[in-house]
Amino acid sequence: MTVSRDGEGATGALGISSPNPRRSSNVIVALCFAALICDGYDLVVYGATVPSLLGYERWDLTAIEAGAIGSLTLVGMLIGALASGAASGRFGSRRLFLGSMVWFATAMGLCALAPSPEVFGLLRFIGGLGLGGFVPVSVALILEFSPPKRRQLNNALSCCGYCLGGIAAAIAGIVLLPDLGFRWMYALCLLPLVTVFPLALRYLPESPSYLDSRGRVEEASAIAHDFGVQRIDRASSEPSGTTSASMRDLMKPAHRRAATLFTVAAFCGLLITYGISTWLPQIMKQAGYSLGSSLMFLLVLNAGAMVGVLIASTLADRVGSRKVTATVLLLAAISTLMLSLRMPLPMLYVFVAIAGLGTIGTQILIMGYVGTVFRGTLRAPAIGLTVGIGRTGAVIGPIIGGWIAASTLGYQWNFYAFSVFAVIGMAAILMISVGSSPRVDRPGAAERVDSALVPD
């Protein structure tokens, strides 16, 4: 047995890796990528359809009501993310992945038939429950099955599916909204049930950490051997068959500081991500752009996130997640402020693309950072806690946008408000390494802080 190269054995638990894996982690990355396309579409489709919903005379929605409906999905995601840690510990990552996909795809697809805004909002909330549980378990699976030197990159590659889903929502809006209306946009949410779900059902493996925690050591060993997964030897510290780590474990003194700071950063990042994603088309309409041009900004936002996060995650694997994530949040603050200014259209597109990296891309980096700090059975609960409580920011973001849209302040104040939260998030990330190992940000070193340890 050898200590893993990325420091997974930092507290006495030994990282066990399997040489010559027979199966590649690319299988998991590809499945999560495809599933997150659907996830990204389901979330961004609302922002793409807000102008049409506001113009739908039968419902007669106000900007404040539209912001509240947008937040209902995110309230559901908050609850789903917080529940995902306990659910993954009880049912396993594979079943949670599959169940969440069926849940959110069905609920979001039924929005196409909603007879009233109340039913529409309820279905968006129900779909959010599934979306909230889906993202943490996807990230946890990718990080567990990925080689240490590719964890951030593999996480970014899969999460680019979210960005591609956002791009698909923008393109679908440009093509469908003028002639067919918003309902067809939501009908497309049913596609993962006949595309991604059958593939995941056949090829997605169970988490070795979960199997170990349930005493199914032989199954865990077989899967770990096939994929070359680094496992934690619990023989000296945890009897076979004990339950997985829970949210309560994250509140122990050894873990509390890092968990709190990650949650603050996620709160700020999610606030600006969903605030901008939900209201960018409408903000740009207020600024004088046509509906088609406004949706193009949404496309550029997601394209910028997809390209930028691949570059940023590669750097994070080499120089450390803390430096890169803080820098990206700084870019979010600067680019968001720049969007409040009048400038030539090509330059505006550049800053929208940078804002995509600073908003959507930041969340991908934060989740990857959490997953490299918290290990083993703590990984899924840590991501669930960070994203779950952070979802309160996602709930508040669209509400802030709706309030400003309904006020006389002017659309620029959206950008002013969001840039402040980007700076707060950057400060939280910079504080995470205080008092930690000086090797944290060296290439190939453990992404370990003094308050975040593997379970003992």
C-alpha cells in the first residue's frame, strides 16, 4: 500500500491505487457530460424564455413574479443538494444519479403543459429537487474515478456539458420562440429520458467509497481495480460496514472552517451566476437590443464559460485551485462591471464571454476544489453542503434582478450589485488556505487545508 501522490492519505488513511486499469474514467466523464447538457438546458431555458413569458398575455406576469418563479427552481435545488449527501450515503451514487435524472427531466418536461403560472412554478420547483441532487453526485463520481492529476480537468470537461446545455437553450430560443412559443422549449427537457438515461443505466458504475462504507468490499475492489481508482484503506480506522459520512461530520472543528468558506464562495458565485443567467436577455432588451441579439448574449455567456473553464481547470491542476478560482472571481467582478458600460458590440461580447467564465465557470472550479479537499465518503456530502447552502445565493440572484428590473434604478445596477458579490466570493477563497500546508498550491501537491481532512 502506498500513500497517494495527491496526499489522499494525509490523516493516516492510505491511498490505494490499482495499476493498469482496464476501464477509463472517460466513461464516467462522458456520461456526466451528456447528463449535464440536459441539466444546463433545464436551468438556462428559463432565462431564455423570460422575455416570452413576460409577453404571454394569458398569464400577465410581472418582472417580480418572473423573478420569483425563477427562484422556485433554485429553492428546489437548494433542498435537493442538501439532501444529496444523505441520499448518496443511503442509496449510492449510481442510484441517486439515475433517479435524479428521471425526476428533473420529467418535471421540467411537464412545464410544457402547465395551464397557469402557479402550476408552472410548482413544476419548476419539483424539477429543481432533482437537479439539486444531480450536480453534487455527478461531480463526486468524476472526482472519485479520475486520476489525481486530471481531477479538475475531468470535472471541467464534464461540467462543460452544463455550458453546452445553456448554449443549446439559447439556440433553441432563437429558433423556436418567434414562431412556436415557450412551451416547445420545455418539451425538449424530456429528451434525456430516451437518450442519456439508457446509457447511464448500462455503463455507470457504483462508487467504490459507497460500497466500502456498506461492507461490500469485494465489489468495491473489483470496480476500483477496473478503473484504477485510488481508495482509502479504512482497516485501521473504520470498521467495514459503517455508514457513510454525513453532514454532521462536516461541522466538526477539523472541517468547519473550510466548509464555511467554501459555502460563502459558492453562495456568491451562484448568486451572480443565476442572477445574470436569468436576467441577461431581459437586461439587454432594456438596453435596446432585439430579442435575437439578447439571446445571443446568453449563448456567448455559456460559450465563454465552456472555453474559459477548460483553460482555468488545466491551470488549477498545475498551480492549485485556490489561486485560479480567486483569479476567476476577480475576472467576474471586472467583467460584470464592464457590462454596465456602452461599448462596441464585439467588445461587449468579449466581456460577456469573460463574465461566463467568472460566473458559470467559477461554480465548476469551486465544486472541483471542494472535491479535492474533502475525500472519501466526505466528498459527496461536502459538495452537497457547499452547493446546497450556496443555492440560497442562486435563489436571491434572480430576485435581485427582478427587483432592479421593476425599479427605476436602471439595468446597470444589476451589474454593480453582482460585481460586489464576486469580490466577496474571491475573499472567501483566499481565506481558505490560511494556516494550511505551504505545499497546497504547488504543482502536484495535495490540495489540503488544515480544517479539511479525510474521514478518520
